[in-house]
Amino acid sequence: MALQNIGAANSDDAFYRYKMPRMITKIEGRGNGIKTNIVNMVDIAKALARPASYTTKFFGCELGAQSKFDEKTGVSLVNGAHDTAKLAGLLEIFIKKYVQCYGCGNPETEVIITKTQMIQLKCAACGFVSDVDMRDKLTTFILKNPPEQKKGSKDKKAMRRAEKERLKEGEAVDEEQKKLKKVVNKKGSSTSKDAVTKASSTKKKASGSDEDRTSPARSQGDENEEVDDDDDDDVQWQTDTSLEAARQRIQEQLSAATSEMVMLSTNEQEKKPKPAEKASDSPKSVSAAPEEKSKAENGNSTCATHERLVVEVKTNLKKGISPNQLQSLLGSLSGSSEEKTTALFEALFAGSEKGLSKEVVKKKRYLVAAALSEDEGSQLLLLRAMEAFCGKASSYALKEVALVLKALYDADVLEEEYIVQWYQEGLAGGNKDSQIWKNAKPFIDWLQSAESESEEE
């Protein structure tokens, strides 16, 4: 069965996870009794998590024709002969009005009828509640035939898992295409190809293996073909992560003044003695210093380190460095992993508190590089950096916490267990009354309910 993305705005997205079957229609009868049968209306309605009677009735209201859906046989009929393209266009209008969230556009919504007989759509991802236009003709039919609550939740979860697997397969295919393009570009460069050929031939001559001594003589053309086939296997691409190599990359990428500042900070950290050594060398001075003064000095030092890291990261981002270069830069900078991640988040999104979730989607490659730069706890560090940024930013950033979490979760930057762990640690900490936990709660509830459904299955 052919599938298509749910929503006309997502039709060109090859990795969109929410899909539905393409509509199939059939003209039946003739004369005054001619009717259009939507053959797969049950499958379409199941993918949209809406009763098939809603879509059938919507077609009748929009076309001004009688419509009928048989619950027992699953047959959907609309009087008159109608093209498939026309019905598909009306279905897109139905999806926009009664399926997609008005806030984030996610089709995973639930129809709610309030006590005042108003129809709303509650998004399971971002928690946004959309108000449906009650002037539409279909609203009367929905009020008389309310949907069953939480119907098909397991099917929705299975659909999400299947679409996530398709997304990963699509990304794998995309990576393979990128690798093929790189190989073609390398072979297209004659200079690099000659250098690799010479290096491989020299290596074979120097090795002097028994196979070379005992193998029979071959023609010139066979040797050239073997060199062309094996030139990519002989080359091993590696990144030098030593301190000297990092310094050299910094000097190449930064300006003269900025590189000098980075080198000075690195040297100062190497020469700076440990706290234990300072205490042993001058016990008298340590005992004489008051506790309040040491706290103030530590606070000033932390602020200075944070500002320095933000300036360095911003300077490099303005130069247009790639995510791989950013990963190398973060590894060479002085400071703890938490300080560097917090500085990166502020450097990336400072000034974009309104519309933060959209900026996160645009710059997610840099966040992935930051998550890969540390082996353990990188996702928790990224979540804490987002928490610190939203805590001191405007109220717009706090309102979009759930949208930011969903964007990072959909992009596979963050995993469920780390998001839930961060949320639970935040509630158990001293800042449990912060507005950020209240705004993140709808997304956390959605994650935990989806996880419980998968365990039940």
C-alpha cells in the first residue's frame, strides 16, 4: 500500500514519521444513483486516529451531497461522481482543521469536548490545546457522535515506532550517499590520486611480502586496476587529538589576538598548581582567608570563565566553522564539560528566545557535535545547559521548553531515559518550584505514557 506524509506542508519531507495510505476511490452505479466509494477510508481514518464517519461526513458537508459510512462493513459512500484529487484535497483541509496541532503541527492530537460543548484538540507532544472553529458544519456531527477516549493508543505507539525505524533507515541511506560523493570527489582530484598511488606502490615495495615474491608476473593494466581498487583501502583518515595539534588548529582558525588569548589560558591552566599544593605551601594564608571571600572569588572566577568561553565560541561560529571543527575546538578549550556546554548553548541561541524551538532545529548539528564531544553524561549536560539558558532568558524561552525538548527528541539528539532523569532530578533538587518543570511536564507525561504502552505490548 502506497503511503504519504500526513499534512500537505510535510509532503516533501522524506524523513517525516507520520504517514497515511493514499486515497483510493471507485465510482459505482449510474444515472441518479451514481456514488463514489472511498475504498480505504477505514485505513486512512485509523492513521489519522479519527473515526471514519467524521471524514465521510466532512466530505458530504463540503460537497453538499449525502454521505454514509457503514460501521459494520466499513463502506464509505458519497453521492455523486467525484475525482480522487478533489477528495484528497478535502481530506487535507480536514487534517488541518481536526487533526494537526495548531501550535507545533503534530498530528498526534486527541479530540476533547468541553462542558460548554466546545471542541478542542489536545497535543500529546507539546501539550498545546487548540480551539476548533465551531462555525464549521462538522462540529454539530462531532458533538452528537463524540469519539471514544484513548482509542487506538497502542496503534499510534506502534506507528510512531515504525516511523522512527523508517527515519533511521533513511538517515543511513543518506549517509551512504554522502560517503559515495566523497569517494567520487577524491577520485576526481588527479593530484591526490597520484599521491595516494605513489604512497601505496612505495608501501608495497618496502613490505617485500612472500606473496609478491612468489606471484607470477602480471600485465601493466592489471597492476593499474589493482592500485585503483585499493587506493581507498590504503588511506587511513585520522584526527590528531594531541595538545600540540589542537593548538595548531586553533592558530589556523582564529585571529591572531583570539588565538593568543586561548593559548595563554591553556598555558595558565597547565602551570596553575592544584588546590592541595596551595594549601600545603601557605597554610597560614588559607586559614586567615574568610569563607565569604573565597565564595565571592569562586563566583567571579566562574563568571569570567563562562564569559570567556562564550566569546570564544561565538567568534568561531561567526567564521562559519563546521560541527566537526566545533567538536575539536570544545575539546581544546579550558574548562569543565558543563561550563563548555552551557557556553555553547548561550552562544548559539542568545537573542533568539522568541522562536527558540525553530532555532534549535536549525542548529541541531552543533548540539549533536557537543553531545559527541563527551563520552558520559553529555545529554544531561545539554539538558542542564538548556535549563540554565531558559532560566535566565525571557519568558518566551520558558514557554517553549516542551517544544525544544520535542525538537531535540525527534532529531535523536536526546533519549527518553536522559530526559526523564533530568526532569526527576530537577523536581528533587532545590529549584523544584521553577516554571521550567511545569512547562516541561506535558512532554514528560507523553514520554512516560508512550513507554508504558510499549511495555504493555
